[in-house]
Amino acid sequence: MANHDRDDRLEASDGPFQVLAKQVAGLKVQDQHNTSQDPVEDELKVVDIIESLCMQCHEDGETRLLLTKIPYFREVILMSFSCDHCGFSNTEVKSAGEIQERGAKYSLDVRDVEDLQRQIVKSDTSVFRLEDLDIEMPAGHSQLTNVEGILLDILKDLQSGQRKREKDEPELWGKVDAIVQRLLKITHNEKFPFTITLDDPSGNSWIEPSPEDRNNKYHKTEYPRTAAQNAALGLSDEPSTTSTNGNTGHEQSATSSNNTTAHVVPQIPSAAEGSTDLEDVDILAGHNYSIPTNCPGCTKEAHVNLQLVNIPYFKEVVVSAVMCLHCNYRSSDVKTGGEIPRLGKKIYLHVKQPIDLSRDILKSETCCVKIEEVGVEVQPGTMGGRFTTVEGLLTQIRDDLRSNVFDIDDEAGAGGDSMPEETRSAWTRFFVVLDKAIRGEMEYTILLEDPLANSYVQSLMAPEPDPQLREEEYERTGEEEDDLGISDMRTRMGEGGEYEQEKFGERGGGGGEVGDKGVDDDVEVERAKAAELVKEAAAVEEEDEEL
């Protein structure tokens, strides 16, 4: 009886892909010479049927393929296999697009029953995790389902073979049964909230967002792939190749760079060019520098162009840009230097008139952006570092959200037939308000909350106080310091010969930042020692010359 109830529950929880797969399996492919004026009938012609081997009975079965678009996402290929001989059937989804330039990791706090209905695209290269139970669904099987559907799949896999484990391995059965009972509470809506993550190096997986997401409930982070991940995706992991004339790819790149851009972009000398220490290179403000690297997209040779920019009334920042001539990969980032401050910083900018949209703004990768009047909340790590204007930042937020919510070519914002009307209306209202904010047709307040105080907004009244700009410092939480790795820093040698954590203000007893008076005094002492050593070395050289 329990098995029948569970089967009914699994059937009742069919996600959108399961429903669509049943529709694909029941389609009748019409004669190609039959010209129908009905657009619905024309859509049926895109279903391809291929005879393929059934892996259960080794007879011939049928695989049906359908190319379709998923709202909020991109094009995918739906595959449905069925065998009339043994009754075996299977469904799967494959990405119809290319491997993305960066990997993507999604995180969602499931807090109510509605969150269980969010769609999930899990590619065959992604890893799904239920963080609260430390359960991981490894890469291998791709599917289009929802949160509830993928949890029921995990439950079904764990329950299979439990009877045999109970007889043969009772200890293992007990551990699995404990997880099953906790998972049953989740699937029966008895345990909220819980956190799920989806990590895909190819960037082709996805968890459906919602316009109601707030307070770090939904989080997407993009990251550059490692060489091992590129190799697993079938991309080349060898940065250099040998040409016919015997030169390596690195030498060819250096030659090409010298012929084209060496007179414009100074090349930082490498060890192969006779320099053994990059500390000998002075990074000057306003000058461009180029460093060879590997492209995050194709792992072939590329260059990182760097420039040191001095922002008035703030600090020096490094603007970097990566450009690959092989795959046209392009990316940019902004990094700030200096010591870690003792306090975080919140910056409030009240946008009143269109001139405020032209203010320079630096959003670091650790900064959270909030606009309550518009309903915007950008979590740290989502957009990386940006040095732009207020208008440019809001435009980037709008474009990124629109590309995730609607299709790239969906200018009307229809969102596809499978998007609920209520959700479509909510997103439409959101983008209307956001467009008004970008055009400066409404007043609103932008909050930049940065635990490392590395963000900045231009003051139009500097050095006088700006009435529309307000800054305040705050104590970082323990969670923020854990996320930033500050709590794991060991910078002082203890009495036992082991490194220990050094708290802010311990040096010099000033109670200020690391890098305040205590650190400045230490630097001056070290400089004095270095100067004495230089004098001693010069005296020794003079004595040697006299001898």
C-alpha cells in the first residue's frame, strides 16, 4: 500500500519536463509534404524520430527529439525514448547551446511550498546538493524538473535496495534510513527552511528565480573554470602548442604581442626574459600593463591588461580586462588594494535628479547592492567588481536579470507559454519600475553594503559634505568574517611556535585598523633597518674596491 501511495505521489509531482515529455511521446509526426496553415501543426514537424537500441531488451525502440526554449533560460533538446517490446521509457534533457564562458553555482533557501515548484535544469555536468542533509547528486544524468521532483528522485534512489541492506548490512541500512526519514519530512512539507545548491562548470544549469526573492534567499555566482574542469568538459587544458617551426605557443604569442601592441602596452618581463623577480617592476598609475595568462573560456593563451587608477578621495584600484583572440572571451574586473579595515562600510546615495545618474560608482565583488524602492537586491559575488556610473550599474543589473528571466530575443517579455501569468505580470511591473529608475524619473536610495569597505560613490560636492551621500561604518558579523576568510587568517607567531590570529588594534595598542599607527611604526622600523643594511653593504663594497 505504501508503494502505491509513493507511486501516486511521484506521478502527481511530475514537473514541467515530465509533462512535456509525455506530450512529445504522444506526438504524431506528420507527412513532410503536408502543408498546414495551423502554426500548432507546424510546430509538430520539428519532432524528430530516430530508431535506437533499447538497453533493456536490446530490441529497436524510438527516440523522439524536440528543440524548445525554457523561460528564464535558453534552448534545450528534449529527448524521450520508448520501447514497444518491453515497455521501457526514459526522458532526458540536453543543452542546445554552447558551453558558457564561466561556470555557475546557484543557491536557494527553500522556505515554503511555493519554492518546491521552482523549475530546475540540471545538466549532465552539474552537481546538485541538499546542504542540510549533506546529500549530493553527482554529475551524470541531466533532467528538467522542479525542486520537489528532484528531491523525490533522491528519495526514490535511497529507498531502493533498503530491504536488501536491512538483511545484509543492517548498520548501513540504519544510516540510510535516518536520512530517508529526514528527507520524508522535507518532501511532506514538514521541515522548512532548507538549502539546495546547483554547481555546473559548463554554466548550462539553472534554478528558477522569483521577483519576490529577498535577503540572500536566491544567489547565483559565476566563477572561472579550472584546467581540470575544462578538460572534463572536453576543452583543451594545454596552454601552449608547438608550431611547425619549433617555437612554442608562448613564444609565438610573445612575438605577436611584440609586433602589435608592445609599443602601446608595456610587457611585464618574465623569468624567461632575464628577470627573476616581478617586484622589480614599478606599477605606475595611468600606465597599461599586460600579463600572459590562460583564457578561462578555452584555456588557450590570452593576456590580462592592467591599469592602476587613482580615485580621488578614495584609494588606488586596479582595473583588469581579459581578452582572448582565440574564442573572443572578454571580461573585466576591479580590485582594490590596501589593508583590511577593522569596520565595514555602508554608503547611502539618494538619487533625486538625472545628474545623479552620472556619478562614478565602484562596486567591489564583496559589496551588496540594495534599492528598496525598486525591489533590487544584488548579493556579493553576483556581478563581480564594477567601476562604472550609477546609470551603468542599474543598466547592467537590468540586462542580466532580463536575460535570465526572458529569452534573449524576447523583447516583448512574453516569457513563453509555460510562464504563469502572475509571474509574468510581476516581472513586467518590476522592469517598468527599474526602467524609470534608470531614466531618472523617480527618487530612490541606493545602498552599498561592503564588509571590506572597498566600494565608493562619487561626491559632487567634494571636499565639502554631499547632502545626498551618507556613509556609516559597522561591525562585521562573524558570518561575514568567515565568508571573507578573515577568521582563518594567522599572521602572528605565537609563543608555541605556531601562527595565531591577530585581532585588529593589537599592534601599537591604538585600537584602530590593521595598518594604522601600530603597523606604520613597524614599517618605519623595518625601513630604518633596511637603510642600515644598505649602508653597511655600500661600506663593504667601498672597502673591497680599495683592497
